[in-house]
Amino acid sequence: MSIKKLVALALVVALVSYFAYNNFIIERRLDMKKAKVDINDERYDKATFAGGCFWCMEAALEKVDGVEEVISGYTGGDAANPSYEEVSSGTTGHYEAVQVIYDPEKVSYEQILHVFWRQIDPTDSGGQFADRGSQYRSAIFYQDEEQREKAQKSKEEIGKSGVFDGTIVTEILPASEFYPAEEYHQDYYIKNPVRYNIYTQGSGRKGFLKKQWEGIEEDHVFPEGEGDDSSRYKDFDKEKRLEELTELQYKVTQKSGTERAFENEYWDNKEEGIYVDIVSGEPLFSSIDKYASGTGWPSFSKALEPGNIVEREDRGLFMKRIEVRSKYGDSHLGHVFPDGPEPSGLRYCMNSAALRFIPKDELEKEGYAEYKKLFE
């Protein structure tokens, strides 16, 4: 075979691999979403918000722990089952909105309100950012009197905080019929990540919100701190912990470095126990799910605490991968790949330098007693 044909074949293989992995990333991100839930299940509560483009509101609110589902749709208008085109014409009176299904045992309505305010410009009465028109106005649709009171209180706190210049015009309205939008609009940020990122940049939303909220802590806006996460892994002295790291641990966790294969602490560790973030201490993986991948790095088929794992698209090194970071420590841990064992089919390929191993006999002493039952 000639050199030209070999090069052409290599390019074809590379393109096929690229698109296959790109599809994996999209499918993986969709799988990461909470399973569809029965919105009438008594365990869950419902909240409805309008904040301009519902793609952006869905993307932000689905990241909240305790939120089970976010549905893009239309509400506040007169016509039944309106289409996107009808709503966009401004003749039906509907808002682009999202319906949030959440577990009140895991997240409060106040916490969701706090996330909502951080996604919008509440002083804009003509729409949101580049999106102009009545369908893009911001509003909170309350389900009952309790939600109305909490929404009103949070609006007053936003006004007093001084974060925004101008009058807070976000409306607080009684909830009306909510109509889910077309399937094309559901999970748009996952299905079309490139277009979505271009939109958030081009619309001015991303830049505005970054500038508006940069350096502003939750307690500055909401004095009672109701939106603060009570996890013991969030409130730690990160600066002190970083000073205690070795050069390699710092390079891996803070600079997204990679340690040498087969020359790291845990790649061949067979002892029973759990692996926690070297910076924050949050539990990440268990020896039960560790397996010999042959790669030279500690590999796991699943996370011990999925809520402590953050997966992000990584376009470094001229390739597209899914980076894995810790939620509270924000440490770079490694990457996840689609070549793991069944039933998950995943390989969480981690850096030992980002982890601390807690043997099963030391779990109680180290403050992880709740995980002892895994090894009994």
C-alpha cells in the first residue's frame, strides 16, 4: 500500500474514532442526567421560572443537587399547547420557562431561587440579554402561598444587595398551565454543546453574569445563608491544604497534570477501602469498584459518590475527552472513558496523586464510618 493510501486510511480511522467518541460524550452527558421522574410523585416539589432562553436556565438548574428534572417549556399565556413559533411571535403571551422537579429533602426552594437569580438580569424588562420580546422576560411562578412569600423575600434581598444597578423588575406570578417545549429544545446544551456555547457567548449572557457576580459570595446577597451547602467537605481551608501538597499532587490537582503510568501510588493497590480527594477529603471511589485496567493508573468502573464527581468536556492535547473533577475540592482527578467493564462500560482513569486512600480498618478513625458497611 502506498504512503498516500496509508495516510488517507489513518485519517479515516482518526475521523471515525473522533466522531464515535464525540457521540459517546453526548450520550454520556445525557446518561448523567437524572432519570425522568413522575412529576406528580408526592416526594417531589415543583418550581417554575422564566429567565430568557430556556436552554440556559435548564443547563444551570440541572446542575443543582436535589434537582431531579428540568423541563423547558412555555407558561403564562392564553393559548393551549403553543408551538415555539407561536410563542416566538409574541402573540400568545407565553414566557419561555423551565419547570423544576426537585426533592425538598435534598434542596430547598430558597436554594433554587438563589441559583435562579444568578442566571438572569432582573433589571431588564424587555427580555434577557440579546433575546428581546415579552417571551424572554424574567419571572417566578409560585405554586402556593409559601413559594410566593419566599420568592418575594428573595427578590427584596436581591434589591437590597446592591449587586444590580436599577430596579428589580422580575415578576412574581401565580403558576398557570405549563406546556413542555418540543423535544428539540430539551437538553439542548447537551445535544448541541458547540452551538450552545456559541449562543451563550454571542448573546452576552455568559460575559454579563461573570462580570456581575465575580467575587460576590452567597451570604452577601442572602444574609441568612440559606443557599449555602452544609457539606463538611465544602467548608475547609483550601489554601492550607494546598500548601501541604507535594509538588506532584499540586501539579495534578491544580494544573490538570498527569502522573507517570505504573509509577504512582495506587495503580496496583489491592487493599480494601475508599479513595477520597487529596484536597477536600470528599469520598470519590471504592476498592470494590477498582479493577486492573492494564493502563498503569488506578481505574474504577463507577464512583462511590456520584454527587461528588463533576464531568466536563476537555479539549486539551488536540482531542476531546471527559475530564473528571471533584465537586468541593475542584481538583483535577483524571478522565472517564467508554472502555470499562460491564455493567457500566466506563473506566474512570484517575491519578493517584489526586487521591488519598483510607483503609477499611481506619474508616471510623478518619471520619468515614458510614462506609464501613461496604466491607462487612
